Amino acid sequence: MSRRILTVSICVAGALISAAAFAQTTPAGPDCAARATEKKLHGAAQKSFMRKCDRDAAASACDVAATEKKLSGAARTSFTKKCVRDAAAKPSVH
């Protein structure tokens, strides 16, 4: 019985940590927009900054996902590249 409680506790803790990591990396758009405004960027400079900021945020989220999946080496690199590419293909909301 105590082993079952321990297993459930570990699963719940893992789910909470995953949710917290996801919540921290999801609002990249508004954060990037706020930083672009703070830097007073306009036109091409703003567009370039936003694109790089969104890509960096996606890479960070993908790294977290790769860590959660316990990937390493070539598998981690491949997963991260595909994840970032897929995130870039989705239209961002700004």
C-alpha cells in the first residue's frame, strides 16, 4: 500500500513540475512583444527581434520537453530541432 502511495505521489509531483515548466515557457509572445516595446523597436528591427525571441522561447520549451522525455545525444538534438521547426510553423499571436 505504501509503495502505491509513493508511486502516485511521484506521478503527481512530476505532473505539477511539468505543468509549471510549460506555464513558464508558453507566454513567449506577450513577453517578446513587451521586450520589443521596451527596446522601442519598430519595422524590420522589431520583426527580426520578435522572430528570434519566439524561436528562442520555442527552443527553451523544447529543451524542457526533451529533458522530461529523458532524451540525450542525437535523439535530443533531433527532437529539439523538429520541435522548434514545428513551433515555428505554427502562426504566433502578436
